[in-house]
Amino acid sequence: MTCKWAKEVLSDVEKLSEERVELVLNKYLEDFRDGALKTNGWPTYIGPSTYIVSKAAMNAYTRILAKNYPTFCINCVHPGFVKTDITGSTGFNTPAQGAENVVRVALLPIGASSGLFYNCQQVSSF
């Protein structure tokens, strides 16, 4: 995320709420509509820009859900760059490898950490 303000809002775990995520998303949409993405520090390539912002929001919601439901193990997983139709078969991982990355996180033992982002099978920062 290149927008400093949005990154700060979404990184403040203590104040993070659905309303604050909505605030960031609405500001992105407003800046997109007004042609102000670059001016306000958002990613500017339209396809990747929307993807980046949506993933940042999804990661924030993961932390919110994990905080609100502490008895559940709620995490977010990036399966890797997988060779599928959506990537034009240009990915590095096979669909089986991508699925393995997701399944390993889904099968974490009871009491495992929650509210994390896994890039493939490694815990990563948001």
C-alpha cells in the first residue's frame, strides 16, 4: 500500500474497525472518481491499484474478525502466483501447490495464532 494515510489507518490494530476500513475504501473510491489517486499517494495502475487496495482491506477485516471472535482461528492466505486461467497460466506454482498453501493454513491446530497474513505458508506482514 503506497498511500501513507491508508496504511496508517489499516495498521493501527488498536483502533481498527469496520468503519475505519470503510473510511479507507470510500476515500480510495472518491479519489479514483476525482482522478486524484496519484496526488493522494494511492497505487496508480488501475487493475493492480484496485487489487492492492482490496487485499489491504481484506487483511484488515481478517484482523477485525480475529479480534471479535477470539475462539476461532481466522487468517488470510495468499496461495502464491498460481498457474490458472486468471493469471493466463503465467504463475510460478501449480494449482496443487497453491491449494497446499491454503490447506496447510486451514488445518492449523486448535489454539494456533489468528489474525495473520500467510504469504504461501509463511507469516508475512500486512
